Amino acid sequence: MADETLKIMKALSNDTRLRIVRFLLKKEKCVCEIFPHIKRTQSTTSIQLGKLEKSGILKSRREGKKIFYSIRDLRVYDMLEFLDNKKGKILKKEYYCTDTCKK
């Protein structure tokens, strides 16, 4: 389990890959939609998509000449929601409070 988590975190530690994943959170998209959005070349985007697929975060399907990508590992949704929560209210106090906290 820790190895899988580490693999996901390493894959998402790259800015381009993280932007790709965020772009795919709502629905699957073709490479032709992804690369203009993340402002990288199609070649660079395809390389990063391959790394995300190899890490198990994404899955792909072919439709004619187009390849569509979507999120495979649903933990990514939870992880990004947790990290994007700026108010820090997801965790209950007892999980992150030290002994000096008042209860």
C-alpha cells in the first residue's frame, strides 16, 4: 500500500502531470484537448500521459486515431480534494492536534 501511495505522489510531483490530472478530474479527454490546455507540445504531453498511465493513475482507450485518457485510480480524487482544502477542516482535531492542544 505504501509503495502504491509513493508511486502516485511521485507521479503527481511533476507540475505538468499534476495539471493533466486536474484537467481530467471532470471527464475523459483526448490528447488533442489536453496539450493545448496545459500549454505543452503534443509530444511532451504524450510522454507525461504515458508516465501517468504507467503509474496507474490514468487509463486510456483508443477511438479511431484518437486516444482518450481518464482517471483510473479514484484515490486521486480524494487526495486532490484533501490537498485543495484550504480551511483544513477535513481532518478532525484529534488526528492532527498534539498533546498541548485543548480538547
